Amino acid sequence: MINEKIKNYGLYSYGAVETEEQLKKAVALAVMEVCTSDYDFYNKIANKNLYIDDFIEACMPCLQLDISEKSNVYTFLNCAKNFYNLPDLKSVLYKIYKELTEYIEEDGTKLIYTVSDVFDIIETHENLLVLPEKWLSNQIYKKITEFLKSFNCIRTKYKKCTAFKNQGDFTNEQILNIGKNLKGVTLSEKFDFYPTSDELSEKIRELAEIKKDDFILEPSAGMGSLIKGLNKNNIVCVELSPILAEILKNSGYDTKNIDFMEYQAKRQFDKILMNPPFSKNMDAKHITHAFNMLKNGGVLVAVHTPTIKTAKNKACKDFQKIFNQYAVSSETFSGAFKNSGKGTNINVCITKFIKE
């Protein structure tokens, strides 16, 4: 049965274009006949991994040179535009991307449709995460770089390829799995998470003066940076991200996958080490909530923004009551999270509280 929309557009005279499937294939063939006749276009796409946006941007200049109301490619594109009620011809190319793929795979070109797909083509070699040699997407490259930075992966080279040296605590496989699940969104964007550097983590552990049998809490534990090297049997982690919580659990920590503000401890802690989220004064709220779980004589060491020590909203005033009564030291650090996650130049304080 000939689709009436296609028939009324006069495409039947071009051959057996009777169905939606045939329309897509006909449009894709017409587009690729025009584009692949352009030598510059072929050089841009051949033997490369292309994000779909880059591929379509490469198509458009070729089509714009050839499109006229009398051309076959214009007729096919315009039919598809109206058939699918799309706003412009570029939208048609996005609609038929699967059909376009069939015509470019023979040139060694691979189209990437989502950021998640990138993590399927990243190779691993020992402690390296290696991007494909044939790469042509600044947009995706930037996203992948930001993502890998949040796991303490440093850009380097492997043969002719861009690679990232994994200097963090997670395995290459764990990083790639998280990347695929989060679709390349950084942990900083998704969970307001900025990993604590080894230097700051060591500083926090020193201030806490941890003893062998201390019962310890790390709220918003993330990668467990603050509790590294401590006795796992005496530690409780609270982590909102299901992916990170699962990794912490598999690493042997007693892990609660919950928003820390909803967490209620069954017993109080000797030591609490924390790097809470900073947005919307969450650091003030988290520290106040955590302090209520601290034993008398216990120590809490927290990273936080300097502003919560002077701000006038309720959350900060509640924090200031604890700060004024129980803080025994507070030091400000500049640029401590510059290379963490997406990076931030915000100044932070490390404050030590002793509950008496």
C-alpha cells in the first residue's frame, strides 16, 4: 500500500518509494550521493570516529551547494521534512541517522550517537585509558576529559593516541562503567562531588588523630578518599550515588546508599571525616547534621566554604552555633579543588571540632 503522504509528494515516480522505511533509505542515498562526491567531505569522515553532530555538520555545506527545488535531494529531504513534521532539513538528517550509517561504514567511519557510546571504544592498556587514534569531536573530547579528570586521570600519549593515565583509586573498568552509566556527565555535575586531593585527605586524617578502635563516619563518601588506609571494619560510608555506593560496598565498607540528610545513625561515632557538597549551603547543613552523630569527646573534621561562617541564613546560623562553641582550629586553602572534577577555584576551610 502506497503511503498517501509520500504518493502526494510525487516521490513514487522516482521508484519504489511507497513506505516510511523506503523513504528513509531513499533520502539517505540521495544525501550520501551528493556528499560523497565532495572530496573534502570524504577526507573529513573517512576512517574516523564521529559524533553524530559532527557528521551532520560535515554534510550540511555539501547539501547547501546542491539543494535546489529541482534537485532530487531537495525533493526527498523536503518530503521527509513534511512527512515527519520537522522544523528544518538538518532535523531530517538526525531522523535518518541509522540509514546514513549504512552508507558510510564501508569507509571505516563509525558514528557515535551518545556520550555513553564513547566508553565502548576507549581501550585500556595497564593503567592507561586510550582514546581512538581517528578522532574528530572537540565537544565529546572535552566531556571525556572533564569526566576522567574527576577520577585523577592525567592526559598523556600512547603511541599516536591521546590517552589518560589512571592515578586514582578506581580501576579502569570501574571508571568506564561509571562513565557509561552517567553518560559522561561528571560526578561534579551529577552529585556536586569534588574529590578530595591526597594532600588534603592526609591533612584531615592527621587533624582527626584517629586511634585503632575509633568508630568512623564518612558522609558523602564518594571515592572514600578521606578514609583511605583506615580499618574498614570500623567505618560507615554514606553515599548518594548508587554507582559509587556499590563500589564502596564492594571494596569492603559498610555503605549506606542514601542522601546524608536522611541518614540516622544507630550509634554515635568517635570520628567523622567529611567533604560535603557546597551548593545551597549544603556544607553547613551536612556538618550540623553530622555533629549530632558525634560522641562526647569525639572529633569532626570537615571541608567547607568560608562563607558559611558569616552568612545570615538559618542553615549557616545553625552551623555558626556549633563553630563558635566547638571549633578548635580552622584553616583556609586556595585552589584546593582546582583540578578536582570539572574544577573549581573556590577557597575552602578545613575545620576541626571537638565535642565536649
